[in-house]
Amino acid sequence: MRLSSLAMALPLLFSAGHSQADFFEQFVDPTDGRMDASQWLVDNAVGFLPVPIIITDPAVGYGGGLVLAFFHDNEELQNEEPDDPNAPLKLTPSVSGLLGLATENGTRGAGAFHMGIWKQDSIRYIGAIAGVDANIDSFRLPSDGGIGDIPIRVNLKGTYLLQQIRFRLGDSPWFAGAKYTFLNSDSEFSIGNLPDYLKPQLSMKDGGVSLLLNYDTRDNSFSPNQGLYGNVSYAKHADYFGGDNDYSIASGEFSGFSYLGNSFQGSMRLSASSAHGDTPYYALPFIDMRGIPAMRYQGERMATLQGELRYDFDARWSAVVFGGVGQAFSAEQNLGDTPNRYAKGLGFRYLMARRFNLRTGIDVARGPEDTTLHFIVGAGWSDF
């Protein structure tokens, strides 16, 4: 996930009943004496874990915020004792949280979320609600405008709702489920030196239901070392789901993780999306890679291929190199009709929570136009 790094500062825990010495002992791993958050997460001391957000995406500018994350008590998690004490736990804790953020270009946002892992990981749930006032640089007009080189400043104000649930199919690594999203938004577009009363505006509601099918054999969902993850989805947005526009998006992604021997670990990700119908500008697929601003390259069709190589200096510290290529193009074009967009970079990782295999760090990435900084918690791309 491209969020803030938990390793940037010692976590602060608002709790009662613990001495200062007891508090700091929770963040020292007895196996190597290094800073580690595993014990607190397993013991689930009462309170919130503040996690800073650091935003560096050129689409919205530099900024930051805070997540107040609460890891729920989980008897199954506490009772899990792997044969190898150094092995990461297989179960993932349920997490609830509140968040707020702001950036230098006036973007503001706040929300609440819950990620639930229930019944020995046989049910996975995500729910969220958020309000946003975002200033985004878009390179495509809301009508059928093409991708250009001059950004169009878009102010989007809205409220977003997400409800998603997936069920494991028997004892297999397959999950099936559904997702509902709803966005009530107002958009204003700044084009050139047009006065305010001539700026195009768009008010709309957007509701849609997605059917989901997942395959997951990863050793954990935070920073996987081994395994496969696949997801295919079909989303239908229409008035009978609470929206104004009628469109659909089919998408799929596949990620693989594997040890390569001699302290090396490699991963790769292939993704593709295809939009059909009256798709709003913000819902169009775009190239999502470190080094490329969000929504910089959009189209009715999108495909990316990314890879990452990690070298472990020891049990805690690692270096990573990564790269990728992507294309975004219109419905009238084919893959290869538009230029390839490349991004590459390097960074480091620290194993912040050994028993959860949660790695954090910083990446520096270079895309076609920008060099960007990314604070990483977990994997370099998000698969849930």
C-alpha cells in the first residue's frame, strides 16, 4: 500500500494501565532486540495506534494526515502458534480506523473504515465512508476528450460509500463476493483563463455493484513473500443502483510472489481494465504505478505489467528495485496503438512487525515526467 511508513516514528499508543517501561517493551522483539510492533498487535493493548500519512502524489501535491487504527481482539490470532517462531502469522487481524488528510493544493478528506477477517479467514469484509474536497490535475475532459499534455484542474467535492464482502469457497483458496459503491459528487473544471461563471460544472450520483472472484495463496496479505493472488471483477453502474450514468467496468489483476534464493525475493503484477458506456472521467481506468501521478494516463482500456526485486541484507533491512510499463488507450484503439509509459525506482524496507511480516519503507520512482517519493506500508501495490 502506498501510505505512510510506520517505521518513520515510534508508534504512540493512548492506553491506560501500563508503565512507561511496559509500553516501550511492547515494541522490542525478544528474538533480536530490535524495534518491532508484533507483540502489541498480538496482545492488543487497549487503545488506538496513530499512523501518519505522508502524501507525495503530484496529482494532489504534498501533504499528510493521520490514521487512528484499532486492531480488534482476536482469540484465533492469539492462539495461533506456528511451528517456526520466526514464521509470520497466517491470520490477519481485523482493523477499524478513522482518518483525515490534507495537501498543499487544498485537497481535504476524512473518513472511517473497517476491515474484518472472520471465521478463520472464511469471510473478508471491507466497509468505508469518506468525504472529500479534492483538487486533481486531470488530462482528459469529462466529455469524450483525449489525453493531452496540459492538465485541467478539477475540484471534486463528494461523499463516498463502500461495502464489500467475500466468502471462501469451501477449504479452497477461492473467494467469491460482491461490492457496492456510491459517490455523490460535484465537479468544477478550470480550463485556461475562463472566469468562474463559465467554468464547466458537473453534479452527479454514481452507484454500482461489482461481482468479485478472487484466488489467494499468499503467505500473508501485508508483505507477501510467496504465493499467488488473482482477482477478476465486473462492475455495473446504473440508475437502479442509485446512479445517474449507465456504464460497466471489467477488470482483472494477477500478482505472484516467490523466493529466488540467496536472500532475493521477487514479485510481479499484471493488471487490465476495460470500461464501457457513459463512464465518468474519474472512473476511467488509469495507469497506476509508482512514478506516475494518479489519473495522468486514462482511457477506456488500460493494461500494466510491473515487477519488483527485494534483497534482504539481514532479517530486518532490505533494498528493493522495481519497474513497470503501462498503456491507456481509447475504445477505438488497440493495445500498442499508444506509447508505452515506463516507470522505475528503488527503495528500502524495514520489517516493522515480524510476526505479521509487515514491511515499511520509502521508494523513489521516476516516471515519464516526474520523480516521486512514496512511503510504503506493506507491498508496493495493493491487493485486498
